[in-house]
Amino acid sequence: MGNVDIVSGNYVVTLSAGVGIAPPDGTVRYFGNGGANLQGLVTANLNRVYIPRTGTITRVDIVTVTSPTQSSGENSTVAIRLNDTTDTELSTALETDALTTVLNLTGVSVAVSAGDFIELKVTFATFATNPSLVYLQWMFEVTVP
């Protein structure tokens, strides 16, 4: 589930996957509001996070906790999926090779309108050593004009 913090018109939404996943090589998972499905799902459009006010996503932070076995160091790709139609790639540097990793992405520019929905799309690497369980928390900041 998520929290929304509104500061001076801009807002930040924080979301957590409360269930760890063991990602098979090269698979795509979609993370969002969770609900009954707290782990990333293989099907898009089921973990929608609705946008309450029009603005631009300008920052995304992603924290992974990988335990007990970390990956062998291959990076995964993350994107914002908007309205189940458009993917904006954010980074190809999502790591699962340490207990905790943090990916801070500034300079993001994804225009959103009130009523739109997004999901975080993660394309996991093809690993030499697969991570056993990956827990993911992410937040995004929307700058309001």
C-alpha cells in the first residue's frame, strides 16, 4: 500500500511490495498499489497507482532488499508504465547484488494528468546466480505546476 505526502503543491507517493519475489531470468514484473497482490505481478494493469493531480513525475527512488541470496551482479531495467500503454525507461542499473540497494533517479520527466495511472515495470536480468527473494519499495515525486 502507499502513502501520499503533499508539500507545497508537489506530492510524493511511497509504495512497498510486502512480499518478496524470486524473479526468473528475463521476466517482467509490475509493481504498484499492492492491495491483495503485494508482490510484483506478471500482468500489467492490475497494480494501478492513480494520479490525484496533474503534474510531472520528476524523481523516482527504488530500494531493494535481497535476502538470503543476492544475485551475481547483473543489472535489471526499470520503467514507468503510464495508463498501460506507454513505457518510459528510467534506468538499466537496478541492482540485487547486495542486501540493500538504493537507486535514486532525478531528472525524470513523465507528464501525468489527474486520473492517469502508473505502474513500475521491472525487467529482471538474466542472472548467473539468481536472487532468492527481492523485496521492493519505491517512491515517486510529482511536481505540480
